[in-house]
Amino acid sequence: MIYTRNFVPCCLILGFTLCAPFAAKPAAILVNNTCEGTCSPGALSNGNSTSGGFNFDYTFSDGDVYDVSGSYSASYSNVTGSTIVVDPTFTYVGAAPSVGNDTLEFDLYQFYSDANCCTWAGTYSETVPLALSSATGPGSTISGQLLFDGQSVGLAGPFGPGNYLVSESADLDFGPKDSSPFLLADFAFTAQFDTGTTPGAGASGAPTPEPAMDLTCGLGLILFVCIARRRNRPRIAA
């Protein structure tokens, strides 16, 4: 996913340059409403950056097992802008074709913080690369979107097997939250693997990074789906 924001004096611009000093401010990762690690994402303030990786299995009640792996990095600077890169891959690791219709909803949450920020309102843009393996079961789909404080930049998909590149932009106004010192980014990806998905489906290949002042968020050959935050999820707090 690529995200940019035109800004009012104090702004957020997601880019591909990670030039700020490193500081441990981990993101929060949820899969199907379950936290994988911390449920409290760190807040990146001026000069801060973070990075990390994840690799775990998710097992459905029908016995189907998927590996969820990848990496992320993010930074914030009130001079040069901010960046976040998310590269998730979902792979079906069962010994035989899947027996059920399995939906994986992946969310990565990251706070940005600027006590001196005048407003977070502005034009947000995203470029979303999506790829779904042809070895998934008939009817399988992927989709994706980027949200800020619950507002979507634009939904890409749902799509069937194949490779896609979708660009969207939106003028977001957060009302009373515009002057808040915090902005919450939500990278939500959803993949529906229908019955008959072949073992190994979803081997990943991240897209080529985009130029500076863009945010790249890539998913591999399995799926890259995003959905809005939903009720009854664990509370995400700074």
C-alpha cells in the first residue's frame, strides 16, 4: 500500500524513506479480532521510527492452518514526513486441500503523535498492490484499504485470483479529532480462502518499493485484503 498526504502546516506524509533514529514503538497486529503480541500500538513522535517482523500460525475450527508472516517499519518526522511499510504474506500450510471457507482479517495499527500539530485533516492517497494465488479454492477473494481514525482512503477489491494495482485518494476531515495529538493508522487486509485451497497457496513476493514520499505496503501471492475496524475488537489504546 502506498500512502501520501498533502499537508496543512503540520502534516503527516507517508514515504519510503526511513531516515529518523530508531526507537522501539511497536505496532499492534490483530488477526480475526485476536491480538498477536501487544494490543497497544506505540506512538511515533518527531524523530522516532520502528520496525519489526511477525511469523505465526492461525488455525481455524475446521482444522485449516495458515502461516501469517511478514515485516513492517514506520517513522515520523514533522520536517521530512512519515513512512510505514507493511509486507504481510498468508500461506495455507495444511497437508491436504482446505476443508472450509476460511477468512483471515489482518489489521496492523500504528499511532502517530505530534503535540504541536494544528490538524491532521488533508488529502490522503494510497496505491494498493493486491495478489491472490490461482491455487486458492473457487470463489476466493482479496481486498484492501487504508484507514485513519476509522475513515477509509478507499476500498480496493474484492478481487478474485490475479494481480492488481489500485490507486485511491480522499479528503479526510476528522472533526474534533483533527486537533488531537494522535492519529491512528489501520492497515486492514482480508483474504477469503474457499474450500479446496491447495497446500502452499500464497507464497509471497513483495512489490518493488516506490519512490520517496510514498508509502509501500505489499502483500504476496496469497491475498491482501483490508476491511474497516469492526465492533467487539480488543480496544486499541496508545
